[in-house]
Amino acid sequence: MSENGKTTNARRAFLRKVGIGTVGAGATLAMPLVGPAQADSETNDEKRKARYKETDHVKAFYRVNRYPAKGG
């Protein structure tokens, strides 16, 4: 029984090391991809403008994906 416990503990230690190594490698690779922070480039007028436009394809989407009528 104690040998089974040793095997389980060794397996857990191995998986823990693999997990830590994977996270460390991911952090190392992600660092060059992160650029410097930039301020928002939109003006206050651009932030407040209407963005939603009900075009023909939007109307078609809502028509096709409408819930079926009740009672039928």
C-alpha cells in the first residue's frame, strides 16, 4: 500500500512540474507579443456616435432567428 502511495505522489509531483513549466514557457513566449499601452484615440464625439445600424442583413438575421409563435 505504501508503494502505491509513493507512485501517486511521484506522479503528482511530475504533473505539477510539467504544469509549472508550461505556464512559465507560455509567459516567456507571450512577453514579446505584448506592446506598449496606448491611449484611446477616439474623440468624445466619436465615442457617443450611434454604432448600431439596422441594415437588410441584420433584419434578415432577426427574421430568421425569431422564436416560433406560441400556440402552434
